[in-house]
Amino acid sequence: MAEIQRPTIVFVDDEPRAGKLFARFAQGEDLHVESFHSPMEALSYLGEGRPVDLIISDLKMPDMNGLEFLR
């Protein structure tokens, strides 16, 4: 029987406390969270082709806003 994978969430926010808080919430829900403080770091991770179930992004970030990141 195949092992069931935990859903993976990519969380992007330039505020480190937001990522820590979300990761704490997700841990209780049996979710795997990859948290990034920069959209460029997150894009690099996503470029590796790893499966992702959900992306949550802050809208106001330096260098690239959340909508630009999601495009």
C-alpha cells in the first residue's frame, strides 16, 4: 500500500514571525510547510519541481509583491 503524503504548503512572507506562527498552526494539522522570507527563495524552491498543494503569500513584500510572485 502506498504511503499517504502530507499536504505541502508553501508560505511566503517577509515577516519571519508570520512564517513561524503559520508553521506552528500547520504542525497541529499534520501539514508540511515550506516557509520563505523572500519570493525569490520560494521561486527557486518551486523551480525544483517539488509537488505543492497550496501557496500562501503576503501581498506586500519588498522586491516583488505577492501577485507578481504568484504569476
